Amino acid sequence: MSVDVKKIQEMADAYLPEQTDLLMKFCALDSESNYVEGNRQVVDIAEEVLRTIPGIEINEMFFEGTGTHVIAKIKPENPDGKIVLNAHLDTVFPVGYAEKFPPHIDEDGWLWGLGSGDCKAGFVTSCYAVKIASELGILPNKEIVMLYTCDEEIGSPTSSKVFEKEAVGAECAYVFEAAIETDADGNAVSGAQSDAGAAAPNSYGIVTQRDGVILGALDIKGVEAHAGGAYMDGHSAVKELAHKILKYYSFYDYEREIYYNVAPIRGGRPNGIVAGDAHMEFCVAGLPTNDSFAEAEANIDSLAASNEDPVCETTVEHHILFPALERTEENAALVDLARRAGEKIGMNISETVDPTATDACWFCYYGVPAVDAFGPVQRGMHTTEERLLLETLPPKTALFATMLGMMDGE
């Protein structure tokens, strides 16, 4: 299939005002995870844009107390395979923050807005890349499944069910989290380094590996007693918790960069009473492969196996927040298409890794090769200073539109 790169770039540039307006609308709305009303407003705006793509079929999956996941599909008559595109529509910001921190564009071309880079721009980039490829008649002969979900920021407890369903028959997944900027050698650089000019122009990494995360909580039941008059009758849950915390931190693996962290903690009633209960929450981050979860889970479970004070009772629960995105030959091979498309539009693309977890991890978990970071450049993710560099939106849109045009061969 012939791909007119110049035309793709012209269309991506022409759509920037429309994309910018869409981002301003998104960022003016609260869309915290589990905020059903705000999610509905965002979904309505997203679907209005999706409906401008010819032949698209839009479905929804609603979960009570969570919100609506959008499942948009383009399916040729006899598709040669199936690909998945993904971005999330929820944010980490509480209701009321959109009004408190309204979106605006500064003189340097940054669009300031909560959720702008994480991950409203992921929707905008992917949607308009498909739109451009459709208008140019260069969509691949593949079923294209576009998944826009609303609970990624809390580990995708319901959208993972959508992923599991749509993973069946999928050959790969492209995830549109924010760009990873790299230097000329393909090494990821921090935002501060990039702003200082350390990053090569138009140099981005495609993520093939992300670490997994476990979350959990531990509760201890002790025996209350008067701390002065009957101290020896008591069995302090807080003291037992202190032992548990020290043991938990002993699992920290500096060499493999697997992190065990405790927060928050609480326990007992007034300080004149031996604590009868104590509680801690924890996470394990940096799990590099899905096999490494078994080791971490065994460490966690060992906390309840014995107590320093045998009278105390310990219970522990834990769950996977995100599995790991493992690097495989299959997802590494997907970078080559991005690299070749990048060469056509003057963009340097390389393979990279990132420790943070995203929905790319879930696709890997369900057996689909996944790559990530197809969104534009952002700063201040998860803070009230979150912002998006608008000038990077057209080239990243053009990159994926070019990739779509190359999927059936050049």
C-alpha cells in the first residue's frame, strides 16, 4: 500500500486546532476514577468524535460504581488479523479540581490541564490517527478495536475484563500513554534533561517492558488492657505491627530494584490503652516479570505465618494492581514498524523500558504482545501542573497514521 507521508503530516497539522479544542473540553471536566457522572460526560464527547470515522461501530460496557468503557471497532469484510488500540479516560484528580485548575494554553505552547497527558491525549492521538488513515484510504485490512476505559488509575479492575475479552484473536496492542523522550542513543531522559536540550529532536522511545505492582493490607488483632494498671494483661497489636513492618522492609531487593513500601499505618485507641488492633497497607513495585509475582506473594503471606507475640492474630490480603509487561521477541518486533514509520516522517524511534505500570501490562497478561508510549510529550503527570506540549501532538498522530498505512506492507 502506498503511503503519502507528506499528506499524512499535512492532515495531522490541520487537525491540531480540533484536537486542541477537544483536549480543552476534556480537561474542563472532572473524570476521577469511579466518578460515573464525569465519566459519562467524557464518553459522550469521545463518542461524538469517534462517530466521524466511517464504518465505525461503537459499543459500551458499563460497570455500576465505576463507569463506562468505550469499545469502538472497524472491521473489514475479510480482515487479516486484529489489532487493539488503548487509552484511558479517567484521572487521579478529585471532583472539583477541574474547576479549581481550569485548562489553559501558555505562551510556550503548553496546554495545562488535569489529565491532558495522562491520558486524554492518548485518546486524541489514536482517534485522529485512525481518522486520518481512514480518510486517506490506508487503513490496514485488519479489525481495529479501540478501547477507551475509565479505571486505569486504580489498576483497571473492571476494564481488565474488557481487555480479556478483546484479547482473543488480537495479534498486538498499541497503548497511547505519554511519550518517552530519548537521547540520540535511545536512552530515556527526564523531563528536566529534555527541557535543558539533552534530548535529540523528535527522538522517542517505544516501551516494551513495564514493571508490575501488588497492593495489599495487613491487620493485627491484639488484646486491649490498661497501659498503667494492667499492662501485662495486654498484647499490643501496634508492637506486633512494628515487627511486621521491619520484616516487610527486609524483603526489599536493591539489586533487582523490587521495592516494598508500607503506608499508611494506624492502630490502637488512646495512648493509655495497650493497642488491641493495628493496620498497615503496602505495595510491592518493580516486579519485572509475571513469574516474580509468586516470590513477592510468598513473602507477603509469610507475614501472617507467625507472630512475635503468639497471642496476636495476623491476617493479610493482597491483589495484583498491574501485572508486568514483559519484553518478548513479539513485542520487540513491533518497534520495528514504528521505527520505519518514524524514518518516513523524520522521527527517531527506539526501544525503551519504563518502570511504571499501565494497561499495556494487562494485554501482556492476557497473551497479547503490547507496546506503549504512543502519546505526545507531557510534564507533571498526576500533579496539578500536568501539561501537554501541543507541538508534539501532530507528529505523534502522523506516526501512528503512517504505521497503520504500513501494516499491509509498503
